[in-house]
Amino acid sequence: MAKIVENNKGFKVIEISRIEMVSRLGSFGICDSCNRTAANGYYVAVLNKWFCKECYNDWLSRAVNYPQDRAIENRNFEYYKKMFGL
């Protein structure tokens, strides 16, 4: 079941299973970074991308949260929150 996850950099992220991605979005749950499939992944609203756990952790370790990206991040996050009933 989709859930909002917290991180130490303040990014808005939703953990979503591959099954939910297929049933709600028609997506195959393929990581936007490494192109592998994963049972669970992380939707990163500021990037509008879904990552496997390894790629998400790698991205998060070097990501910088820029205030000027908040409007896009909030728009994407609210859209997916509604889509997944969060």
C-alpha cells in the first residue's frame, strides 16, 4: 500500500509498490534510473520519477533541496497523493 515516506532532506516522496503502479497508472514499475523492476519503489515528486530502493538511496545521498523547486514538487505530490488515496 502506498505511503508517504520522510527523509532527512525534506523531499516529498511516496513509496509505491509495482502492483499499485500497474493498477493505477498502467506503469510497469521500472526504475527511472537503472531501468530494473522492483517490488517497491519511491516516487520523488520534485523529479516526477519512480526509483528502486538502491537508486533512491543513491539519489538522496547527493540531492540538494532547492526552494525554487517547491511549486513543482507540491503540484506533483498533491496529484499522486490523490491518485493513491493518501
